[in-house]
Amino acid sequence: MLAENELLQHPGFTSAAELTALPALRVVQPDGQANEELLSRVSDEELIAMYQQMLRVRLFDRKCIALQRQGKMGTYAPFEGQEAAQVASAVCLANKDWMFPTYRDHAAAMTRGLPMQTVYRYWMGQMDGFSVPDELNILPPCVPIATHLLHGVGAAWAARLRDEDTVSFCYFGDGATSEGDFHEALNFAGVFHLPVVFFCQNNGFAISVPFARQSASPTIAKRASAYGMDGIRVDGNDAVAVYLACQTAIHKARNGGGPTLIEAVTQRFGAHTTADDPTRYRDQAAMNEEWRRERDAVQRLRLLLTSKGLWDDNREEQWIAKVGNELVNAWEEAVAKPFSEPIEMFDHVYSKMPAHLEEQKKLLAGGGLA
Amino acid sequence: MTRMLNMVQAIRDALDVKLAEDNRVLVLGEDVGVNGGVFRATDGLQDKYGPERVIDTPLAESGIIGSSIGLALNGFRPVAEIQFLAFIFPGLEQVFAHAARMRYRTRGRFTAPLVIRAPYGAGIRGPELHSESLESLFAHTPGLRVVAPSNPYDAKGMLISAMEVDDPVIFLEPTRLYRAGTRDVPEGSYRVSLEKAERLTEGRDVSLFAWGAMVPVALRAAEQLEKEQGLSAEVIDLRSLMPLDKETILSSVEKTGRAVIVHEAHQTAGLGAEIAALLADEAVWCLRAPIKRVAGFDVPVPPFSVEDAYLPTTERVLAGLKEVVMAE
Ligand SMILES: Cc1ncc(C[n+]2csc(CCOP(=O)(O)OP(=O)(O)O)c2C)c(N)n1
């Protein structure tokens, strides 16, 4: 046996204690004060556009919760609190890039151009809620945790093989980092040096389980080094920091620089889903109050914009009214559209419907009776 | 003493009883501790037995099942919760390649007596992959016991038996029945066999086999048949899917000469095919009509707005019964 200090002094030794939390990249402070040098990399127009989109998706999220409560939608996964992470990352993607979202990433998907009506229809349990416009490379929300990271790897691989400068961008939560597929995806991406960005929104909880139960390491970003890729931890409630980190990682991937793991530290204000009761596992009222006061991404960006004279109450009011109309119109369209017919369940199972399915389809068409 | 419990409460009660009387029993999984499980099947158990015995694990099904195997090798009795049955996919390697084969490949030296509990089935307006019925995957794998209770009494008694038997058990909990009704459930310990079907109604004209959430559907269809045609169906709740209770299945069909099998899993290669094959093998001379399966269609369980049409309904089961009783 080696004495403990012999081991400690060996250059090949890393102690668990070295795994301290990394500092997170931050450009804008909670009070709206910014690092002007870094802030200058983002144009005023970009800042305004991100803010408008963050406010838009927040209002959408609240509307969905209300619709679920009225029994008009199924179980819904809210993202309030994570707007900066989702919006400021999605705006960095080019149209041809691939996006692999989870069930909580509809803010990102909508930022990318997924129609609001589609998102409504998805949570209404309608089949066309799974369809994506032809011009977008997005899969429907991935429900099984972490499994889609490997699809991102494969899509990035395809880009490399075809010599295209397309980038894959994968969204996932902190809980996902515990699954084996997380490891496999990062390992493949490292080995094959692929143009993929792994974007983890560390919101501190996987349903009720706090991050400390997912990992004995205080940081996710640091794991990147074990896969031979760059890792960066950003303040996920700072839209500007998220934007700069994602832009850099995407640019690097597009230009042959390989994969990056980004950990955006954030929080969800509300429940895991509308079926969840967060008061069972955290002091929801106190956290919510403190988070909204100190970490709210929307408020932070608004403070910045206001201080720069780019936004005011008047513009805020107008924007809210505009989004309000959009929310209502999209909802009205979503419910006016015919609902899925049971018979549609037989479509798209195979490239060509096998005989036994034809028979079953007929059976259902005839009232489902034998 | 008995209490009126629904199925979730009965399952919780079974865990409570065994945690109290057997310190080898551990409960582990995602959100089972502080949160008490997303369906509350482990509600309050961590408070009562502590975080070393009722354990919130990292989010990793292979981790949960694989490490349960290691615990079981060393005398523990892990009861792993998989949050919804389809989320067992990342852990299937551990189930199929290891839990099921431990006894076999160590020539009886070691076993992996763990229980994997999972809510399963459709009809709860769940999101994608929250509604699957995968029982035939497990029944097809030698070494696993597979059971699916349909009421609170059986759920408690079978879960206690599952925690005591020296084999890995896949314990399937029909989500739709979790809170569908209450039953008198005895306090403390009692056991329900992991190998016996239960005859729920006596009938002369046709045998109707079902399990899990299809049992109430089968009962309603049988009632309807009686009303409409004055014919009686013998409804049998299989309860155990591996092994099948051959004796009960065969003796019923020997009497009625007709069989309808209902399951919500896809029809093709579902367990209905196995039961039909069993009847063809061993009871074909008693059959007076073709065997009928009423099952979920061979499509992925569709989004919840149309899931009711995927599931066998009372009407579909009744139509199946009529087809079989009218043949001849
Ligand atoms: C393979 C798998 N296991 C379990 C679940 C059930 N489940 C849904 S969301 C969730 C927590 C996910 O936490 P995290 O990855 O941190 O993402 P968040 O929900 O916080 O966005 C769990 C356990 C699932 N969907 N897939």
C-alpha cells in the first residue's frame, strides 16, 4: 500500500477535493449592472429581441398552466425561471442546425421557430403536436431522459462525414447527467471530435431530487475534461452570458473545434409538471420569493435594457398586449383545428402499412368491434 | 382487522409491513424518498425508516437495477421503483442479462431476489411513454416472475409474496387502477400466491381471461353479455403472467369450450398469443369456437387524446364474446 501522502504527491493523482464548484461566467449582475467589455459583443437589437422573446415565452408558459388547470390541456411541464437559458441559447443556432429538446424546452423550440400552436397541440395530446415544420431540424420533445444526446452525436457525426458545417445542439437537465447515455454521448463526441454542443440546464432538481443526489461533484461542466472536451459553466439566468457561451461553442463546433459541454446554472420557479407538488420537497414559497428577487432572468435583462435606455414601461405594456393577442389567437386556432381522429394512430408506423395493421385499421374504422 | 384502501395505499402498506419486519428490505428509486414517489406509493416511508432504507437514487435505471442486483447478492431484498414502466428501457440490460440469469449462471450459488415495481398501462392521459404495457417482454425472459394485480387486496398480498420469493419479480401496477376504488385490506402480513389466477365469476358459456386494468373491463363486458344474451362468461383474473396458472386456464376452458383473452398490450406477440397457444396445445378438443383475442392495436400507444380508442373497451370485449359464443 502507498502511504496517503505518497499518493497525494504523485503527479497522476487527483483528489475529490479538487472538484470544487467552478465559477460561472456572468456578464450582467442581478441588479442589471454589466461588464461593459463583454456586453459590447452583443448588439442592442439582439438584447431587445432576446428580452422580448423571454417575456413572450414566460407569458405562454403561464397561459399553459392556466389552461391545464381549466382541464383544457394535459399534464404540462413549465419552464418559468429558465427563459434566459433556453432563449439565449436557441437564438445562436442557424436554421440548418439540429436541435434536440426535452419536454421542458419548448421555450427554446419556439425561439427556434416552432409554432406556438404546435406546442399547444402537443400538450393537448393531439397527434399533430408532434409535427415539426419542414424547414426546421428539431425532434419532438424527448421524454426518456438523456437518450436524445446520442441522436445529437449521430447528427453531428453525419455533418462531419458529409463535410457540412451543421451543428447539433442538445438540451437536457441536471438529472440527465446521471444516465449512462449521457456518458456515452460525451464519450463518442470526444472520441470522434464532433460538432455538438451539450447544453445542460442545471435547475438544481430532477423532480424532487436535489442536484447533490445526482452527483458528488459540485459541477457538471468540469466533467467535460474527462471526455477531452471543453466545458463551461455559465450563469443560466444571465441571457448575455448564455448567449456568449453558446455562440462561442457553436462557432467552435462549426469550425472543426469539436464538442463543448455547457452547464447553465438556473432554477425552475414552479412545479416539475402540473402533476407535481413541489412543497413536498422544498420550501417553495421562500425559494420562489428569493429566486424571483435575486435570480429572475427576465427581470435582470429588463433592468439592463432600462438602464441603457432601450426599454421602458410603455414598450413593456405594448409588448405584453401584443403577446397577449398572439397567445389567445394561437389558442383559438389550436382548438378550432379538428382534433386527432383515432384512426390516425395507424399512420406512420411503417413505411408501408403491413396487412395485419390494415385489418386492425378496418376494425377500428368499423367501430372497433370484432 | 381490515381497512379500506385503494391500490396505492395497499402497495404502500405492503412496503411498510416488510420494511418493519425484515431489515433486509430496501426501497430505492427516483423520487421515492422525500417525495414519497410520484404516485405516493412510498409516501412517508423515508420518514419512518430513514434514508438508508428508503433511498432517493440518482436518475439512472441501469444504476438502480444493477446496484439492486449487487445488494441482493449480499442478502438484501431491494424493491426498486421504476417511475413508469417504459423508463425501464435503460435498465433492461441489467434485468435481462443479469437479474434473470443470476441463479442460472452461478449454478444456484447466487440469486438476485429483487422486486422491480412499476406503474404501467394507458388510460391516465399521460404524456408520451407513460402508458406502455410491456409484460410480454418480461414473461419471455426465463428467470423472471411477472405479476400484475388488479385490486388492492391482491396488490398488497402479492407484493409481500414478491418480497419473500427467491427470484426476481417484475411487479406491474396498473396505473389506471391505483385510485380506482377501495377494498377491505387486512392489516399486517398476509400473502397472495404469485402463481395462481383467480376466478372472479363463474360461467358456463365462455372463459374470459384478463389482468391488470383490463379486469374491470372484462367484468363489465361479462355483465353485459349476461344481460343481453343470458349467457354467462367465466372471468378469470390471471394475476400471474409468468408462470401462467395453466390448471385454472385449462379447467375453465374444458368446461366452457370457448375463450376470449383481453389485454391492453399490443396484440402481436402479446401474452394472449401464448394463452391461445396453450389452449391449442392442450385443450383443442374441448374448443367449440375459435379463440378470440381483444387487444391493444399494433401501434405505439398514441397520444392521450385518442388513447381510449387504442385500448380494448367494454364494447370491443363484448363484441369478441358475442363472436365466440355465436360461432358454431
Ligand atoms: C429514462 C427516464 N427515467 C425517468 C423518467 C421520469 N422523469 C421525467 S422528468 C424526470 C426528472 C428529470 O430531471 P432533469 O434531467 O434534471 O430535467 P428537468 O425535469 O429538471 O428539466 C424524471 C425522473 C424519464 N422521463 N425517463
